[in-house]
Amino acid sequence: MALSGWTQAVLALGAIFFLGWVGFTSVNVVFQDQIIAAKDRKFIRMQSAYEQRIAEMQAAYDEVSTEMVLAQSRFLDQTTELEAKHGLLADLLNHSREVRSQLDDMRKKIAGLPGTRRNKADGETRIMLRPAPVEGAFRESRVDVSPPDLHGHLSNRGGAFTAIAQAADGMRHEEKVAFMDHRLENLDLVQQQLVNRIEEETDLEIKEIESIIRMTGFDPDQMTKDLSAAAVAEGGPFINFAESMAPDGDSSEGFDRQIFRVATNLDRISVLNHALRQLPLAKPVYGIETTSNFGARVDPFNRKLAFHSGIDFAGPYGTKIHAPMAGKVVYAGWRGAYGRFVELDHGNGIKTRYAHLASINVKVGDVVEFRETLGKIGSSGRSTGPHLHYEVWVDGKVTNPAKFLKAGQYVLEEG
């Protein structure tokens, strides 16, 4: 069948349109799959990036949390150690005051006697040991080992750790850690300065007391070695020092050694103080100066050169004579040229004698206390007038009493 030209043209156009539509549809399907696949790949990449970001944020959070835990743990460890050091320093200061009160008690007793110079009101005086010239030139003055302001400053450390934590509230993590570390370092520095000061002062005080003892002719090392064990008795269970610093025993080794040195110094001072109390450092009479010294002099009766075995205190008849330290009466009565005479045995080979008394207030066998009245100034025996002849004997040999009185002035001198 023959088709007209118009019909053929229409059919040709239809065929072309159909083929074009099939081609377009086929291409569109293919590209649509590619677009969907591309979108899927993009979504997967976005999801992967998001998950990676979440993981990174979690890791950062975990790191910060770990740092905070470590910082908190370090802070707790440091505060535990600082508090332990604080407790040790407070104990050392208390021990220091106890040791120093030993000499304070002796000085206050003597300061309460008639004729003793008092420049300060009660409660404001304290011992100021001055360097003895036989040991060379130490410092002219010194700071008290445990003044009230020092102890108060240390006592305020107790609430410092809480104050640091409160002050750090509201800061960023890095700022908080840096702030707390800085404040703890400052506290540690303050504690170190305190223990340095205590060690320096106790070192100096040991030298001063040893120097005073040497002024009397005694060797401080030998004297402290010979002291009765009962007089300086100690005891108690052994507790490892490092373990006492913190529950886990973790503490600064250098600080431990320094604390041990200071504690040893305080124990040494305590023993030296006890040694001082074994010496007749106080005058037997008060308000009266020496009128005749120990050693060579012209005899007041025959005007010949003679040896004077003591020192004389010329004073009003009836002036009371006091024991310069505790002792036992081994002689009380008339003794030739000495007249009415008293002799005390103080132990450690030390004896003191009192001659030319008007009256005697003790008897043989009496145990007299420091400052107890032995008798009164008189002029019995070989004497030209009322006075006290005072002697000091050490290990059976007469020695110059002025050495002991001079040493006593260093101990009893007010700062």
C-alpha cells in the first residue's frame, strides 16, 4: 500500500520521537542511578566525617577528664603532704617552746629575787642567749625560734587548702590547674622557709649554750654524756619517720632529713639546758657586788701575798644567803678560819662553800632547793667585817666562782 508523502513524514517523525524518548529515558535512568549513587557516597562521607568528629570530641573529653582526674589526684597528694609537713612544723614549734621554757623558768625564778634587774613587764621577758667571747663573735642578737607571729602564721595554713580550691571555682580547666599548682608551690615555699629558719636558729642556740658551758671550764659534750639517764629519759615505740609524713610514706626526702636535723637540734638544746641547770650560775646574794676576787691578793691581816680560794661579797650584816642551785648540805657548823660555814654538794663533782656566816638555817643532810636560804652574812672566823666568802669546787679542786657567775649573766641577761 502506497503511503502518501505526508503520512510518511508523520510516521517518520513519530518514529524519531519514539526513538528519542526511548533514548532519553534510557539515559535518564542511567544518570539517575549515578546521581543517587553520588548522593549516597556523599551521605556516607558526611556520616563518616560526623562520626569521626564525634569520636574526636569524645577523645578530647576523655583527655580533659583524665587530666582533671590526674590534677585532682595530684592536688590531693600535694595537700596531704603539705598538711603532714604543717603538722610536723607545728609540733616542732611546740617542742621548741617547751625546750626554751626550761631556761625561761630558771631565769624567771632568779629575776624574781631582790636586786635582780628587771627591764620588762612579766610575760614580756624571755631568754636571749648572747655569744660568749671565748667562742668568737657570733651575732649580737637573734630572733626567737618560735615567736607568736611565726606560730600564728603557720597555724593559718590549716584552712589554706580549702581556700585555694574555693578560689579556683569558675576558672577554665587549664587556668584552674595552673592556679592551684602555683598556690600549692607558694605554700610549700613558706613551709620550707619556716623549717630553714628554725634550723638556723637552733644551730646558733646550740653554739651559744655550749659556749656558755665552756666559760665555766666544763666540756659540754662530756657533761651531757655524763648526765643521769633518768634526767633526760625518753622512750616509745619506733615509728618510721617517712611513714608518719603521709599514709603511703611518700614525702620529700630532703625535707625529712631537715626535720630530723631540727628535731635532733631541739633534743640537743634540751640536754644542754639540763646541763646548765647542773651549774651554780646564780649569785648567792643579790644587790651586792664582789669586793675581793679569786686568786692572788694581799692578806688583809698580815699584808703578805696570799691565795684567795673564793670571792667575797661585802654586805650588810644579816643579809640572806641563797643556794645558787639545788643541792645537799654536807657540812653546816663552825669550821676554823671559815667561821660559821655551809657546804653544799650539787652532784656531778660540784660543791659550793659559804663562810663567815652570822647564822645557819640548814643542817647536814638537808636537801635544799634553788634560792633556798642557807644563812645570813656575818663576820665569824677569820674576817675583818661582815661579808660572804663564796667558793666553788669541781672534782675536789677549787675553781674561780666568777666563771660561773659570768656564764650566768649570759643566760639570765634580758634581751
